[in-house]
Amino acid sequence: MNKEIKRMQGCIRMTEFDGFSEIIAKAVLMGQWPVSLIDYPHTLRPREMYKLLTLKRPNHAGRKHYLNKLNKYPWKKI
């Protein structure tokens, strides 16, 4: 799956609820601009897909946000 995601420009996830999808997570960690019906930080909604035409840079803010969030384990004291 990692090899396939690396070849993609982003992803579209049109499910109303399924938890935090691994595809969304990996896409944003790779600096892509995922589109999701669920309002996750640093992703686009379907009504915002037109923004993809003008985005020229990777999603650095999203990558930084999720690296900080996903690397904090609630059971481990830091």
C-alpha cells in the first residue's frame, strides 16, 4: 500500500464515518492534500476540491501537525 500511495497526488475519502483512515494519514504525512467528508485538520472537504487547482506546495503544515499528534502515545509518559 505504501508504494501505491507514493505514486498518488492525494486521496479522496467519501465515507461519512470510518475513524481516521490510514490512507488519509499516510497521504497527509507525505505532504499530499487529502479530501475527506470528515472534517479533519489540514485536509480539504469535497466542496473545496477546486483549491487543488491552485495549490503549488506540499501540505507541510498538515505533515507537521500529524507528526506531532500521531507520535504522542497516551500510555507513555514523555
